[in-house]
Amino acid sequence: MYDRFGRDIRYLRVSVTDRCNLRCRYCMPTEGVEWMPHSAILSYEQIVRIVEAAAALGVRKVRLTGGEPLTRKGLPALVGAIKAVPGIRTVSLTTNGLLLAEQLPDLLSAGLDGVNLSLDTLDRAQFAALTQRDELSRALEGLEAALAAPGLTVKVNCVPTGSNDDQLVPLAGLAKDRALSVRFIELMPIGLGSTLDRRTEDEVLSRLEAAFGPASPRPTDPLSGPSRNMTFDGFRGEVGFISAVSHQFCNSCNRVRLTATGFLKTCLQYDHGVDLRSMLEAGADDAALRAAIAGAIDHKPAKHHFCGQREAADERRNMNQIGG
Ligand code: SAM
Ligand code: SF4
């Protein structure tokens, strides 16, 4: 469906948990994390009902995220149930990869279409410092398993923060010999993200061009999101930039987000949206659910204001509670 700015909303990101087995510094506090009680988290049945309503309104693509989605039991069953929703074309997963190798066979059988694996460094000590867990080898096992899966779309997501400057070229280099997309996501000033240094698209690109030569643009698929894709001579894969701050893409934003507690969020920066879980608990029927989703989409904010003053309606949650 179209919002009042003419944007066609086709993409729903679904956070299935706020829990995580890493503590990335831009995403979660080191200590004292208060988890949402299980009773406040949407059941899989509730998620599927919301996806059905969203699909009836035009959503075609669903991405499961978190927290770390693979820490929630039985995720393949959710993948299968969402794939079976009429209208849904692709179901993919954003993960840190630690539990991916062991769960991938079941996820593939359930029909998973793609995996975005978040990886900010290939250096073990740096990984341990950035994520506060010494788990690089398990993340890499997850990546290798995903790359070996026939037909699975695999992307690597890296957030350049200044602590991983020396890793940008090695990470992009993963796409040299593999059919892989390595994307650089500008740090957004949300939650703990406002406490770290950011590297802009232009800064990252100049490092990559110094190593690999001039970049040439690659076509982008509007359904696959705001990534500006490029490649270098001799590369099999590609590099992408998702630059919400330095190259704002709000006028083509096609997504909304469902938090693990059932809040349909219409813009990453604002606390705008609708509490669908309360509606479900109160016995709302499918028509009421569709109307609530349509109403929220209609009021999707025009754009974020990452570079401006804070506003009263700004998001106060950390990214693990939103889903990225
Ligand atoms: N745990 C999974 C993972 O890390 O892929 C899924 C959830 S995580 C919140 C989703 C994505 O959000 C990750 O790629 C992470 O790097 C990114 N992210 C978290 N905080 C961010 C921030 N402040 N700015 C930009 N990206 C952020
Ligand atoms: Fe966990 Fe993902 Fe946040 Fe890292 S970015 S702490 S892996 S939810």
C-alpha cells in the first residue's frame, strides 16, 4: 500500500527477540540489560497473523531480525509459516551468524531465501573488543555455511565505526572471488549508536578505491532496499552502501518494522506506530488489524532527522529492541 507521500510499503522487518549472544558496542549495553519478559514477546502465531494482514496490504518481503533471531527456539517453523502466507515472496534473516551453521539446514528446508550476516571485522581480537565476545570463528563458520548453500542470497553487513578502519578493505575483499554482496552501513545515531564515531560512505569508498581501483556502479533492485551497489575490476561480487545519514534515502523508504513486543514502527528514528500486540490480546479481528496497519503506514513520517535536534517523539530504545 502507498503512504501519504506515495511510497509503496512492501517490506516488513520482524524482530523476534530482544535477546542476543553478542554485545556489539553500538547496539547493546555491556551490562545491566533488562530483557523483555517472555509474556510481552509476540508468539509465532501472533507474528504470522500480523504478516498475513500486512501481506493483504501489499507487503511482499519479510526479514527476521532481533536481537539475535537464531537465539529464539524454533525459528525455522516461523520461516515456513511466513513463506506460506499468500503474497509473501521472500523471507530472509539478519543474523550475527553464531548459530547459523547448526540451524541452516532446517532454515533452508523451511524455505529461507536469504541471509544478511553482520560482520564488522575479520580480526579475532578486534571482534572480541567490538562484540565483547570471543566468537569470530563461529561467525565465520556461519558465513561459510551460508555461502555453501545453493540458491541462498548471502550478504555481509559491516558498520564502519572508526574502530575497524583497517578491516574495511579485507571485508570488501570477501566479494572479490565470491558471489557475495558486502555492504557498509553507516552508523545511525540511535541508542548507543550515538556514542561512537561514524565513517561516511565517501570515507569508506575512498579507502576501497585506493585498494581496488575505481568503483563502477551496479544496478539496484528497489525491492531489496536502499543499498547503492558498486563493484571493482576483477570482482565476482559487489560492495554496497547503505548511508542513511550522509545520503538520506527516506523518500524511497519502502519498509516498516515490527518490534518483538508487537509495536509496528513506521520510521527507525521515531516512536510512531501502533501497538498491534494489545489489539491481538484484546481479540481484534483481521479487518481491524489491517485497518490499524494501514492507518499507521498512512502516517509514516516523511523522513528522519539524524542530523538535527532531538525531538520528543524520538526513539529511545536500543537497536536490539528494534531490529536494525
Ligand atoms: N543480531 C542480528 C545481527 O547483528 O545481524 C540482527 C539484529 S541487529 C540489531 C541488525 C543490524 O543492525 C546489524 O547489522 C547491526 O550491525 C545493525 N545496527 C545495530 N545498531 C546500529 C546502529 N546504531 N547503526 C547502524 N546499524 C546498526
Ligand atoms: Fe546482537 Fe546484532 Fe545487536 Fe550485535 S548488532 S548486539 S549481534 S543484536
